Amino acid sequence: MGLLARLRKEWFIIGIVLVILSAKLQPSVGVKGGPLKPEITIAYFAVSLIFFNSGLSLKTEELRSALLHVRLHLFVQSFTLVFFPLAIWLLLQFLALTAIDQWLLKGLQTVSCMPPPVSSAVILTKAVGGNEAAAIFNSAFGSFLGIVVTPLLLLLFLGSSSSVPFTSIFSQLFMTVVVPLILGQVCRGFLREFLDRRKPPFGAISSAVLLMIIYTTFCDTFSNPNIELDPTSLLLVVLIIFSIQVSFMLLTFAFSTRSRSGFSPADTVAIIFCSTHKSLTLGIPMLKIVFEGYEHLSLISVPLLIYHPAQILLGSILVPTIRSWMTSRQKSSLLLR
């Protein structure tokens, strides 16, 4: 394979490196309030575009069948909103004995309480070729569920007396997730023949939007003054975050590939990403709402700012490996028939 062909094939990985370097060199461009206005372009337009794109590309019958896959939805939601926070709470009982900054550790607990993201898990599942319909349903449903469950978990583990405006968060999620998805499905009904004939690059469009999300996320990370805290604690937290992600991805993989699990290889892909990814777009506003005026809010937010780009990076790197595994399993299933 020639160099140009290799670059074309790996354009997304190269794009990730370039946007991170760009964010490091000039973070002020992509921060909230900056020229790109990510609080509008990302929070509303980018996320809406991802779900409109998914609605346009997803066959209606596939989405309908995903709604009935109750066992998969139960597994994902119970893992991410019950097992995840409890497991991290147990881990923190040991980490509290170390010299790691206690507020960073509390930040790890807040990460565990977050719902699935509304974009990255869907895009990575689509990139692998997994059950995109299931990923969309669990990302959307998990986000709505998180509006109620996440504040309760935060109050349980960290405590706060603030009230949470569920209505405003719910309405934003409805407008950026549900409405674009429905519009995409409606448009597909009118454009089905054209889409089947032309086959637009839906995956490439979603990946390009994700690069924009990665860029603005890293701009926020690099421009946050609290990233310049104790280097040792910060490095340990980064290592812990990657270890948690890898461990939980392996755990969900092991559970969902058991002979009696009833999950297909495509289901497993959706489970891996939806169960282990956490929402930054919902998480940061939720933290600011629940812990309004909290003295150490900025420190508590740092692990979430690290976790989000880390999950996208790790997921993107693993896409070829997971795709190869899924393809081989699907071929084996066909041969056995």
C-alpha cells in the first residue's frame, strides 16, 4: 500500500493528532466564548448533525428492532449507571490512602456517575460496523435517564443542597438528540431511493464532526488553569482513567461474548462503547448546576475533562482491532450455518 493510500485510509487517526496539536498551540480558538463558539456550534449544531446524519443513514426497520432489544438496553444502563459508580467507589476506598489529590479522586467519582455520551459511542460503533441502532437508542435513553439518575448519584456520593432544573436539561437533549433523529428518519422516507443509489459517506461526515468535538474538548482541557496542578497526581489520574476504560471494555466484552449471553458480535460492539463512555456535554453543565458555588468544582471537573478525550482516543485506536474481531466472528457464524 502506497503512502498516499495509507494516509487516506488512516485520515481519521491523523486528524485526531492534528486537531490535538492545534488545540495545544492555540486553545483560545475553540474554548467556550471563543471564535468557534462551541457552546452553540458543538452543544447544539454538531450533536444535532450527528443524530440527523444517523437518522438519515439508519434503516427504519433496524431502529425499530433495536427498541425491542430490552436485554441489551438493560445491560448497558445497569452497567453504566449502577455497576460503574459502585466499582469506582470501591476503588476510591483504596486510592484515598495514597497521596493523590483528594479532589481529583472525587472527580473520578463524578465521572462514574455520568450517563453515556450522545455522540462518541454512536460514531465509534458506526465506524466499527456494530449495532448502530442499539448505540443510538442507549445513548439517547441513557442521556434522558441521566437527567434524573446522575444528579441523585452525585448527591449520594458527594452531597449538595442545590436543586436541579430537569426541565431545561431535558428540553436541550430533546432538541439536540430526539428531534434531529426523527427529522433524519422522515427525510430518509422521502430520499430512500436516492440514498440507496448514491450511498453518501455518512461515516466520514460523522467522523469529521467528531474531530471538531475532539478539537474543542482539548481546547477546553489545555486552556483550563487547573490542569497545571500537581503533575504527579495528574499523571496518576490519567493512568487510572485509561486503566479503568481498558478494564471495563474488557469486562463488558467478556460478559457480552459468553455463549449464553444472546448478544451478536454487532451487539457487543455497541455494548463496549455505550457501557464505558461517559458524557462530557451533559456532565460539565450537570456538575456546574449540582455544585453551584462549590469551592473545589474546577478540580472535581478535571477528571471528566480528561476522561472524555481519552475515551475517544482509545476507542478510535481500537476501532480496527474491534472491527477485525467482529468480521471474523460474523464469518465464523456464517460458516457454522
